[in-house]
Amino acid sequence: MFKKVAKENIYSEHGALLLSKGSIITDEIQRKLSRLNTFELPERRPLKDISKNAPSNESQRIFDNAANRMQQKSLNLDPERFNRSSLILKKIIFDAKLNQWWMLTQALFNYLDWLYTHSIDVALMSLLIASQKRYSDKELKEIALGAFLHDIGMLLIPKTILTKTTTLEDSEKQLIKQHCDLGYSVIQEYNLSNISVNIILQHHERLDGTGFPRGISEAYISPEAQIVALADVIDANTSYYPRHTIKDINTVLQELNKKGLRFDAENIHIFKSLMNS
Ligand SMILES: [Fe+2]
Ligand SMILES: [Fe+2]
């Protein structure tokens, strides 16, 4: 009997490998694929390696998708600014194979699609804000890396908890809250800059001390962690995330400091100015 075989690797719209080249496409698989946005790309490394050896159209697609997501959120970003920030992040995701932390970017890519796109979008939004402040190119790269890896600790939380659509048990909530400390422990051996490390550890701290994991206040939270905290909360509330409803970006912005001064006012001001640029 004739068997249909995948001529190339088939990827999801987020770049996750769904079916490798040579796999037999059964009727059931065909039905599933037809329900998804899929792409057949020339062969790349079997472990979903997104290195610079991967087709350049793949990196382009990942960032085109990011640009689309920003537009869906009514972020009318200046294309030149967006491209500048994309370029910094692209180098981290695709051209940094010799760095020790490279494997972390790969691990993130392979865990959960929505966590990966969240990491990209938070890094892009953080870069867009940081680019309007006085940071050197080196510091911007460190911010991009910290922001891209800000939720790396989630990789140590079971998928069954992260993807749960019903109410979490208290113990599960506590475990998720540990992702900052878990992330901090994961990156210990990778010699990241202080800027990147503080972002991973402090992105859920709030200026009024109501955040976690330490409950520290403004003076103790690094300025870069404050930028990523803002980008993180905006993206998390305006994107898919299990167990919550997606909010409109203007509603999210209005709610930011409603219950107290939790996010830096200057960062919010910069973000709002970017929306209309
Ligand atoms: Fe987080
Ligand atoms: Fe996050």
C-alpha cells in the first residue's frame, strides 16, 4: 500500500517541530496537521536546533510572527525601532552558539510554544523601552538576554501544572512562584552579567514591595528588572496564558498602578509613547 511520507521537517507557526522528514503521515496525522498552521522547511538538525545553520527564513518567520502579535495588541510600533530591537534579539537566539547559555535558549524553544513566544515578546518590549534610555549596546544585549530568559525557571515546573486550565491548588501556585529562584539557580553556572541575573531573579518584584520572591521595594530592584517587569505584565495580560482572559492593552495600562505604585512611571510613559509612534 502507498504510504505518504513527510518530504521535509514540518513545523508549527511558532517554529516547533511537529513531524520530522521521512515520517509516515497517517490519515490521523494528516487530519491534525490540516487543523494547524504548518510549514515545511528544508531539513535542519533533528533536535529542533534553531542555530544560524537553520534556514534564515525561519528566523525571519519567528520575528514576523512577533511583529504580527504586537500589531494584534494594537501596538503601532515604528518599524525602524522594532527592527533594531529584533536584530539584537535575533543575535541572541540564532547566532550565539559558542556561549555557554546557548542551551538554555534551545531548552526554552523546546518546552512550551506560548512560553517561547512570551519570552520573545517580553524581550522585544523590554528592548523597545530600554532603547529609549541611556544604555550602551553591550547593556542592551544583556537586557535582551535577561528578558528572553526571564522565565527560564518555568522549565523546572511540570508542564501539567503550567498548562492546567482549572484552578491551581495552593501548593501548585507556590511552586510556580518559585520560578524566579529556580531560574536563578539554573543560570548560576553560565556566568551571566548582573543585569541579566537581576532580571531573572527580580522581574516579579514590585516597587511598593508587594511582589515576589523577596518582596523587596524600589531601591533594591534593578532598573532593568523594573523594565522587564513592566513588559512581562503587559505581555502576560494581553497574550494567551492558561487560566486567564486576554485583556485589552489600554485596560492593562490603566490597571498597572491602580492599587499602588508598583511599576516605574517613566517606563510606563515610554511604553505609551512607543504605542503611538
Ligand atoms: Fe515570571
Ligand atoms: Fe513572564
